[in-house]
Amino acid sequence: MSPVYGPLILHLVVVSLIGVAMLLLGALFGRRSHNQVKQEPYESGIRPVTEAQRRFDVKFYLVAILFLVFDLEATFLYPWAVVYKKLGWFGFVEMLAFVLVLVTGYLYVVKKGALEWG
């Protein structure tokens, strides 16, 4: 073992021991009071009026997934724009094909009615 890593390893060991000691002391000496009030969900000082496990419509998840897909694919446009001049016409044609695939997918989604809430 290199002497360069000695202080780092010592630091990691000390930090790990402190963390384990805090968890053990809290488990051994901490107060435990389990009652109905403690088991209730609590947020912002307001008592819940409905069940926390409420069901959402599938359309919500579909729109969320479509947003993620199109948002992530839009992030590919930024690196292309940064090196646009270096890529020349080849890069332009490749990105045009990429955008056409995105637009085709978007039109398919709109035609299927995946973005309609009604």
C-alpha cells in the first residue's frame, strides 16, 4: 500500500466508525414511542384528508414518459450545435434524419391521441 493513501484510508475508517457508533447509540438509547399519532403521515402541519396511495390515470404516466423521451432526445441537439461547423454537411444531414425521426414519432403520438386528456 502506498503511503500516499494512508491518510485517506485512516479518514475513511474513522468516519465509518463514527457513523456506525452513532447508529448503534441511537438504536440502543433512543426513545421509542409507537402510537397512532406517530404513525400518521404529516406534511406542512396539515392532516391528510385522503388516502396517500391515490391512483392516477394511465394518461398521466404516458404523458410523463413521452415528455422524458422527447426531452432527452432534445438534449442531443446541443452537442450537435456546438460542433456544427466541424461536421459540415454530413452532420447536418444526420441531424436532419434524427429530427425527422423525432417529428415522425411525435406525429404518431398525436395521431394516436396519447396527449389528449378527454
